Amino acid sequence: MCKECGCEDKAAKGPQQNGSDEKNVQIDRKVTEANDATANKIAHELIHKEILCINLLGSPGSGKTTLIEGIAQNIPAKIIGVIQGDLESDVDKKRLEQMNIEAYQINTHSGCHLNAEMIKEALGSMNLDNKRFLIVENVGNLVCPAGVKIGQHINIVVSSTTEGSDKPKKYPYIFMDADLILISKYDLKDAVGFDEQSYLSDISRINPQARIIKCSNRKSSCFQEVAHFLEHEREHVLGHHHH
Amino acid sequence: MHELAITKEVIRIIREEAEKNSISSVKYVSLELGGLTTYKKESLLYFFNILKKDEEALQEAVLKIIEVGGKVRCKECGAVGTVEDPILPLCKACDSSDIEITQGKDLRLRDLRGN
């Protein structure tokens, strides 16, 4: 029965109308719009402060924190700020503080990735004066952080030889947006049977533009290369904005 | 697992649109799911059906997920093609590897019906 007038005539209401006052609304909104807006705002504000924001991604144990330590050997620690994302603990924060790197720890508990709102909150508690680089070490995970904007200007994926050479093929989403892919534990590649040719061939099909740097933890030359890359990217991102 | 957070966003936008359009009981929502996102249809439906129980306006809501496949375009010759995962194919027309994704990376709320 029609709720408006009490009539029984349903056919007159059209094919998709069940009740007389049913509304059909076209929305067409991107579901990630709120996070993306916050992320864009963060990215913009950081450029204004002349800070390059790096989203550091990779599996647990791939060497993300080691990379930050390596960067801090080549770029003064006092111009680097770090946000650490882990489910629990402040182990990494303490590790970085030993090198005089200012670090803020986010514990996501069950959350599998960071989002822009978490970064916004963290930035509220951090002193970014005189900082030139903000490194956000995301939750160790090759799946969930992919494609989630946090206000970064560039993405770095740390991918260790010990994880196996099939990772780009199995987890392409995290690799497709990487500006830099760091192949870590490169000195162990023969011991673990890392098929470099197959790995690089997969990368070329997923993200041919990505810069690739091979890194052995005991050699600081690769960290120097990463530091140069970051300085170059910072100039590039800031330059783009000013012109 | 990461569909939980995104489904909360789906619900938030539905709530906002329902209020804006004076809809107190949502009957139907359509969601366009790009084939090159990391979200799974089954998980989105699973979380939606749990989360809607806490939403007065969504008690009768049915979520329809429309899957949209990935599309690519060759930057060299302009040929278009389809793709199932982000491991990009070489262009079928000119063999170029300079391929861009043109569709399939988004999750969008499309339509809402209710009274």
C-alpha cells in the first residue's frame, strides 16, 4: 500500500520504486576522500615548511629502521624527524633516539597501516623547526599500507633478499607506487638464492620508473646513495612547488 | 583485514548522504570496486553487514558491489587494454612497456536509495 495516499497501485510508481517517498540519490564519491584530503593538507603544509615527507614501507625485518640509521650517518640527525608506526612497543623509537634522531612512536595495536589522521595527530606533538626530512616508518606489511596516503611526497620500499625474489610478483601493489626500491641484505643474496634477474624483470613490469639501490648493511656507500637521492627529491619537490 | 577501516568510511559517507537527502532508512547502496585496489568484495560485504547493525538508518540496507576491471592505455601508441593485476602487460599493438593505468584504482560510492 502506498504510504502517501493509501492507494494499492504499485505499478504506477516506476520499476525501482518500492515506497512512494523512496529517493534515488547519485553520490559518486571516492571512499578514501577524507583521508586523501587530510593527506594532501599534510603534504602541502610540509612543503611550506620545506620538509620532504617519506613513506617508508616494507616487510617486518626488511631493514626499514636500519635504513633510517644509515641515512642519519649521511644527513645530520638534527634535520631528520621520524614517525614510527608499529602495532606495539617503542623499541624502534628508542633505537633512533640513541642516534639523537627525534622520533615519535605511533602504536596502531591491531591496525595494519598508518593513515593521514594518525600522522596529523603525531605532527601536533612534534617540533619540526629546522627539520628537512620527515621519515614515516609505516607498519611492517607489504599489503595494507599500499595506496593509503599519509601526506608523503615520496615512497620508499625496503625489500630484502632474504624475503625471496618473488615478492614483487606476489605483492605488486606496494611496489607500483615506489619512487625508490632498496634491495637490502644484498650481501646475503647468494646464501639465500635470491634470483636478481627475475626480481628486476618483475619490477620493470610493475614500476619501470622506480630507482633501485642495492644495499648491504655493513656498507655505508648505499646509505650515502639514498641520502643523495633524498636530497635530490627534496630539491625537486620544493622546486616544483615554487614554480 | 584492512577492509574494516575502509568499510567504516563507506558507512560514514552513506550516513552523511542519507542525512543530507533526508533519508532515514537506506535500502540500497552501490559501491564501485576497482579491480586494481587491494580490497576484496567478500570482506567489504562481511564488514558492511556487521557495521550496519549499529546504524539506525542502515538496518535494511543492502550493499551491492559492482566490480570494475582494470584498464590500461599505451602511452606510445594509445592502444587500450584490460589488466587483472598491476603487473603490466606489454602493449599488444606496439610492444611498448610504457603503459598507464586508466581505470580500476578507485573505490567509489555510486548510488543510494531509501526513504
